[in-house]
Amino acid sequence: MRKILYVTGSRAEYGLMQSTLKLIDSDSGLDLHIVATGMHLMPEFGNTITEIEHDGFALHKINSVYSEDSKEAMARFAGDFLLKFADVLKDINPDLILLLGDRAEMLSAAVAGAYMSIPVAHIHGGEVSSTVDEMARHAITKLSEIHFAATESSAERILKMGEIPSNIYIVGAPGLDSILNDTLPSKEEVFKSLGLNSSEKTVLIVQHPITLEDGKSEEHMRAILEAVKEEGLQVIVVYPNADAGGREMISVIEEYEETFNIFKSMERPLFLSIMKHSDAIIGNSSSAIIEAPSFGIPAVNIGSRQKGRERADNVIDSGYKKEEVLSAIKKAFSPEFIEKAKMCKNPYGDGKAMERIVKILKEVKLGRELLDKKIAY
């Protein structure tokens, strides 16, 4: 039986992988272990470790958290997790480490895998965005042996980084699997359960801090919230991540708790249901780029966080100023753009990523040849 270790540090990335992890866990040829850290163990971000515990996986907790709202705290978190993860990795002794995305815990886990001669399989490599996420993502690619690319363009970038062609697989985005295969509750059911009015125009807001925009997180968050308030919309806000500036954004969000519907976190089915039944998603979350097209809803992408990321025709880019956000919202709600969003094609796959990933995890040849990486040109 092949032992697979998956690392998770945030509600967003765990939600994307939940269906895939359940399929891995159910396979008789694979033995799944989960290492949870970071935001999962922080009550102020919803204490989402309980969701992983509920799923019943073999779970190992590493108590590394973001101690404060600063870049230094992000760097210390990466180092602290690496120190602790090396010991856990030695104890579990997996055949392969599975990672998704570009967060600090993923980079630290990839470093540990490289130095401890344990192969790494990386999901969503080769993508373009902005800021430190871009650098971390490509660094993880170079520290990984197996690459699960979401799109053909991403696979081409991985190839240009000198990775071995036979180790690059185009599988699609795992986050689409539950969207395209599961039945979500009706708008009436979801809105009634949350005390929302199903006849009101509703937007979902997910906005995260950007490390290169020091001291601007609070200002940007307020501009977005003031814009949707002026537009008279029913608003659902989900807390940002724990990167530097996140707590500043939360302090602004909490000022609107009497006006908007605010959530520290959401379990994946609820998040998808709300996204599906909202009239638009607003912010800089990758969910607006990768998942929203499958629901055919407009996405107002604010700022530079997703700059350059492959996208469908449902996306409108906006600056941070209140007037710019208002203009983008008005465009998103125009009959022409609503129809355009409904008809858009999602470039991130067909909802079958998890089957492809599990098959490769079972069949890929492991050993020294895989670990002995060289630039392939």
C-alpha cells in the first residue's frame, strides 16, 4: 500500500481538495495521512480543524500559526512549520507528499521533501498570478517531482522551467469536481437557512491581503464594502486569510456586522451553494477565477492578486477605488454581461481531476530515478 501525505493550512485549499482526499482515502491501494497547520488551528479564522476531524482522515496537527499581522510573522511561520514538519515527516515516512498551490506551508513541506528524499506531487503549478504567491508556486514546482497541472498553458510553463515532460500531467482543477458532480441545495433552501432574502440581488465577497501593498489592506477592504453598500446589495462576506494585513481587513469587516452577513469560514458545500446562487462574486480570491465560471456568474476581480491568471469570460477586472468597484459592479449586472457569464467556458477542466490524480498516485513509478532531477534541456 502506497502512503500519501497531504499538507493543509487553510480552509480554501482544503475545500478544493476535499473530494480528491476522500477518493484517495477510499482506495485500497493508498493510505492517506493529513498534516494540518496554520489557519486550521486559529479560532479567529473559524477553527476549521473541526471539519477535517469530521471527515475522519488519519490526522496529524502541527501547531504553527501566524502570531501577528506582519510579513515577519509569515516568514517565521514558514520556518517554524519546516522545523516541526521534518520530525512529523520522519515519523509518518510517506512514499509521497501531495501539495496544492502556493502557501508558505506548501513551500516548507516541499523543502523538507527535497532534503529528506521523499518525492513531492504538486497541484496547480505553472500558473501565473502576482506577488509572493507567484514566487512560492514556481519554487514548489522546482522542488517537486510530479506535476498535476490544471490547464495546458500551466503545463507548458512547467515544461519551460525544465521539468521532465513525462512527469507533467494535465488533470484539471480538483476544485471543479464537486461543482460538476455534486448536487447543491436550491437557492431557497440555502438562503432560508442563513436568514437571507432570496429575492434580493446578492453578492459574495472574498478579498485577501497582498504582501506588496503594505498598509493598504484596510483601505482596500473599506472601499469594496462601501461600494456594495452604496449599491444596496445583499452582501455575504467571508474572512480573508491570515497573511500580513488580514487582521486589518477583519477589523474593517467587523464594522459592518450589522449591515452585512459575515462568516469567519464556510464549509465547502455551503460556500459553493452561496457562490452558485449569488448574482456575482467580488474580491481577489482564485475562486472567482477558477470556480465561478462553472456557475456562470459574473466575477469582479479586484486588484493585482490574480493578475495574469488564466480566466474565462465571466471576469471583470477592477481597481481598488470605490468608484472603480462600483463601475465594475454595474457592468457585471448589465444584461449583456450576465448573458456572457452564463455562456462562458471554464478553462480549468471537466470535473474529473480527482480520478486522474488518484490513478497517477497509484501507478507512477517511485524511486531514485524520479528523485534524481535535472533540468530537462
